[in-house]
Amino acid sequence: MQSHQPQEERPPTDLRRYRAQTEKRLLVGGMLIMFLIGGGLLLWLFDLRALLGAWLCLAGGVGLIALLLGILKLMEWWSASGREDE
């Protein structure tokens, strides 16, 4: 038999914050994998010059991604401040 005890109420879940946290963790984890594991394979298969060249290219890509994310955050902040004025 099941007992019919009242269940505890759980606080509401903030899914937007959870999504933002998950995206951030996935981005950081992916970059670490690319830099460390990819770099280790390059160093093992080739030499230090190839590793430094690859890191330079990856850093440029990370910079572009960071720039795009910064622009999107700025647009999000700008649109949110516009809604508060109404």
C-alpha cells in the first residue's frame, strides 16, 4: 500500500540559468579538450612548432567566439534595459 503523505513542495526551477550554466560548462570543456588532448596528440605525432601553431590558430578561433558571445550578451542587455523603461 502507498502512504498518502503530503509531498514537500519544491522551489521553482530557473531553467534559463540552468541552460546558461550548461552552455558555459560545455564551451569550457570543449576548449580544454581541444587544447589539451589535441595539443598532446600534435606534440606526440609532430613537434613543438606544430603545437604552438595549432594553439595560435585555436586561440584566434576562441577570440572570435568570445567576440560573438560578447556582442550577443550586449544585445541581450540592451533589449532588457529597453523593456524596463516601458
